[in-house]
Amino acid sequence: MNHLSAFQARLKKREVDAALITNETSIFYICGYRFSDGFLLITQKEGFLVTDFRYYEEATAAVGDSFTVLMPQQSRMDFLRDAVRDNEIRTLGYENRTLSVSEFNRYSEAVSAEWTPIGDILTEMCAVKDEEEIAKIKAAQAITDKAFSHILSVMTPQMTEKEVALELEFFMRKQGAENASFQIIAVSGTASALPHGLSRNQKLSRGFLTIDFGCTVDGYCSDMTRTVALGKATEEMRRVYNTVLEAQLAALSQIRPGKTGAELDRIARDIIDGAGYEGAFGHSLGHGVGLYIHEAPSVSRMGQSPLVKGNVITVEPGIYLMGRFGCRIEDMGALTDDGFDNFTASSKELIELF
């Protein structure tokens, strides 16, 4: 994975001489090597990876000929100042969406250049995945699907919500995942009405159990949600579940390039509202997924840009009845030339346990 040339082409089109990349995730995206102490300086023709002795050998092997790996003897700020001068860099791009104000002030006061925000370049690039990126996300989702099957086979009424979350993460990491892609949500009973509730150190409660989880493979995230019934589902629980599933399937069936996130969100929202649950679906239908668990494109009422091939998105409608119970069902996949490749294999039939 190396997005250097595509990034340089965008710098040239924007008429920006060079860019300073300091965010760890952005560094990994552009050069394919993750490290936490240093930066990238990228001109329209060259790439410099600046770090120290701890990373030098590994970085050199990882980036090959794409970047010149440097360990400056002077301070990094002095190096950056000299490099900007020696390469006649007049306009210097910076990550306005991730660089803190204090860090920007420190750099801009030390280095004489016309500092230009270029965070949107990386946002737009990251939103469209190539085949290698999609393969990593698929691999992460395959582990996530296995974890769901696993937790169904080992879960007992004596387990706590935290134990469910920990068992999922432990299993995924044993299967080769680097980490959970976010703090795993396992909420039961009345807590299932909390869309992003925290897993509690108490035994599972009867009613719905909503599990929202995922993992990372080579930095790329998966994300899925399943809701199961602990005990016999009531008639109302079944009605809520079936309404959420109907809304999700309807939105999934309409995903193709050219559709907007707002259009997909409306499809699902109209079904939920029409079933008498207006106001109970309070979050967006979905979001982009990649190196970040939430990234572009937006799959919400605010998502006005047409979706394109290579976008990886979630579709996750829900109904939440405050103080009673909630239900969410989430799949993820990638837009293709004319449709949607759903990476999520786990069943969406209502499962009753115990």
C-alpha cells in the first residue's frame, strides 16, 4: 500500500509545493509504515520520512525506494526549516483536520512558508478504497463474523456484558486481528435502548442484547452490529426487530454509485417512521469505514454527495425505546461498478438464547 503518487498529483493540481504530514494514521495511509515519532515531508516529486534511530531500519525496509528515510542530526524543526528553504517550497500544506492549533502555531512560527490547509485531500482519497484496502477490510470483517458465531456458542446467562465484550476481543485477536476497531458495545435489557451504551460489569439482562463490534487488520477496520433476544422475544420486540431489518434490507437493495447517503437514509427512515417509531431512530443510517471507524462518506441526511465505487460504508438502522429496549442491525461493504458488495455474512434472523 503506497498512496504517495496519487497524493503528489493532488498537490500539483492544487498548486501546493509540498505537504507536512504529522498524523500517525495519515502517515500510514501515504507510506504504508506506521510510526509515532516523526513526520513526512512530501514535495510534488519527492517524499521524505523523518524519524529517529528507533524506527530507521524498519522504516527503510518498509517504504523501499518510495521515500528517503532521514535521521536529522539537528532538531527536526531546524531540518524542516532548512528543507523548505533548500527545496524552494513556497506553499506548504498541512492537515487542518487533525493538526492541533498549538502544533500548527509551533510549526508556522518556525517555518517561513505560505501554510495551506489540505486536510480535504486526504479525506477524499481515504473515502475511495483500492483493491488492497478492500481486501484488508474484508479480512477484518471475516474475523468479526467468526467472532459472532463464537460468542453465540459460548455465551451463558451468568456472563456480564463486559465479559461478552472481552471474549469477543480476545477471540478476534486470537484469529489474527491487531485490535478491536473501537470499544466493543454489549448492552442488554433496558440498556439496549442506549445506541452507544457502555458494557457494564453486571450479568446479562433478559430482553434484547445488542452487540456492536469490529477489529482491525493491517490498520483497516470492520464494523458490525447484531441484536439477539435473551429469553423469549415478546410480540413487540419481534415487531421492532422486523421493522429494523426491513429498513436495512430496503436501504441495502438500493446502494449503487450515484445514490447519495441522504437518499439511502431516507429509505430506511421512512420505513421506521411509517411503522410508528418516528423519532426512535435518532442517528444516521451509516458512515464510511477504513483506517478510521468513522470517515467519509456520510450516509445520513447530510450526505448529499453521490456515492462512488470504492466507498466502504455501513448500513445500520435502529429503533430505541427509552427505558425499555433497543435494536440495531449493521452490515458493511463496498460499492462496486453497479451495486454493493456486502462483506457481512452473519445471519440476520432473530436469534433467541437461553
